[in-house]
Amino acid sequence: MKERGISAEMRLPGDDGRSGSGRSTIYMMIGVSAFILILLLAVTRNNSDKKEKNSDYVKEAMQQQQEEDAVEPEAEPEQKLRAEDLSFWDMYPAESPEDVSESRLEGGQEEENYPEPEDEEKQSKDTSNKQEVVQEDPSLDGKHTLVKSSDGTEEWVLISPYLDKNTYDFSNLSESANLRKYTENGKKISRIGVDISKHNGSVNFRSIKAAGVDYVMLRLGARGYSTAQITLDDNFVENMEAAIEAELDIGVYFYSQAVTQDEVIQELAFVLQNLEPYRAHITYPVAFDMENVANDKARIDGLSRDDKTALAVSFLSGVESAGYIPMVYGNKEWLIKNVDLARLQDFDVWLSQEQDVPDFPYQFAMWQYTTTGVLNGVTGDASLNLCFVSYSDR
């Protein structure tokens, strides 16, 4: 009976005696498998057909695009945008030059020719260069003055903004019989003078007064520019007494060649000593005359600008301390290049400049306008002067 103990799991299909039902199951499985296989074949075929159709479609589309590209499209008419077509046009503040030019062309107006950028740059450079030339030209900037030296050279020198400028209006200058006159508001304010030395020989002071001369500047003495000797002018005493007798206003000057402070103090003492007898008659300035020597060497040639200025200050300060009116003499070159006028501002200037109108930029009180004048009472050349200050009325 051990056969009954055999496990059912070890049985094969049909061992239980139900063989018909098992066959049906097998047939069904075979049929389902066949159906699935047929379905897969159908799907695969369908996809293959679609790929072929898509490939044909792509080829056809590419061919059509090539044909269309081969045909040149017709140009569309250009449409210009006008200001009135834009509702927001007013939000812009102004038309640009390009818009203005385009609108004028549309209206039939002639187009304006704006310079090209390169042209604008070139024009700007040209204008800038011209301005630079004007600014660099000292004869046009009003800030320089031309100084002509005794050796013939010329130099434009910057005018100091710190020195008092002369305010004379020389349109009010007139001349008659070689004597000049300066007026302000129709009133004569100038005085005519002549400087006298031994080189003028014998002078008739009454005659020069009758000719219209108001004052004389007498040379008191000089220091030799090579010998260094101090001497009294040979005609000083004679000229002084004759000028007093003619009732002329009188001033004096001393020709200096001092190179040290000791020497200039020595010159000052000499001047004051010889003036003392005539103190009451000295109504015009006592002038310090230091200048270069033409065509020869002088003791002062080796002095610096500061040295010359210091010597002048010492002499003039001593003159003022003695109770006289101090004055510095010189031509334009000397006053601008050889001394420092900033240190001489407390003293009046006697300018020597032989021309119709002086161009010395700074203030001056007396002007020697010629050394070759003609004057009744003086033999030969006369050095004539115009004074803008009435010293005798002080």
C-alpha cells in the first residue's frame, strides 16, 4: 500500500486521470502565444511602414525647400516710419540731427552737409592750435612788455601784477616847439624840465626859463666807472647859482659806480655835503643814477641784480632820511632787468625812454623823452623831461 503514500507533487499531468482538462490548458497557452507573436509581427511591420513614409516625407519636404530657395523672393516695398504713426513720439524731447536731416529730405528740402567726425576733429585741432598760438604770443597777451637791450637784443618780459601800473592817457599829450605838455580834463598837470651837466657847457638859465622850462635837474657829481674816483661836476656850483637866480625849481642827480655798501654810503655823504649850502632851494628830487656804460667796461658790470638794488635802496633811504625827495633814474632795460622794482616801490621813478609815447608799464613820476632836444639857452643837444608831479607844491 506504499503506492498510496506517493506525493502528489511528483505526479505528471494526466496521472490523476483528468487528461482532457490538461490538454485544453496547453492548447490555450499555445494559442495565446501565437496571438502575441502575430501581434508583435503586425506592430513591427506597421512601424517599418511609418518609417518609410516619414523618410519619403522628409525627402519631399527637402526637395520642395530647395525649389523654393531657387526662386528669388520679390522685394517688399519699403515702409518708412513717420512720427505721426507713433503714439508715444511726444515722449522724446527733441529730434536728433539725423531725424532732422531725414525729415527735411522727405519734405523735399536740401540736405545740410554736416562735417564728418574726422573733419570736426581736424577743425577742433586747428582752432585749438590757433588759440595756443595767440596765448603763447607775448606781444598779444597783454601780460608782457618788450625790453630792448643796449646790445640790440630784445626780450618779452612778464609784467609783474604786484607793481603799480602807470595810468597816464597819452592821447592827452601834446607838443609845441619841442616842449611837451600833458593834460587831464583839459588842465595842464605836467612840468617841463631839462637836465644839465658840464657836457652842456655854459647855459643861459634865464633863457631856458623864458622858453617855458619849469625846473632843472643838475648833475652834482659822479664816480669814475674805471678810476672809482668821486668828483664834483665841474659846472655844478655855477649852474646851481644861475638856476637859483633864474628862479627855477631845482633837483639834482649823482652818477654812481659804487660796488659795495661802503662806497655807496661814501657817495651819499658826498652828495649831502655839497647840497647843504643850497638846501632851501632843492624843491625837486635827489636822484640816484646808476647805469651801464656803452661800449666800455664798468666797475658795476660784475654786480648782480640784487647787488644793484641793495645799493640803490641804501642811497635813496639816506636821501629821504636827510629830508630830500629820493628818486631812482634809469631806462626801461635798467629798471626792469637790472634792479628789482618791488624793493624800490617807496621811491619815485625817473624814466629815460626816447620815443613818442613811453611803453614802460609801471608808475613813473618823471619822463626823459629826448636827449637830443633843441632848447633856447642850451648850446647843442638838450635833454628834455616831462614831470607829472608838482614837487614844488608839496
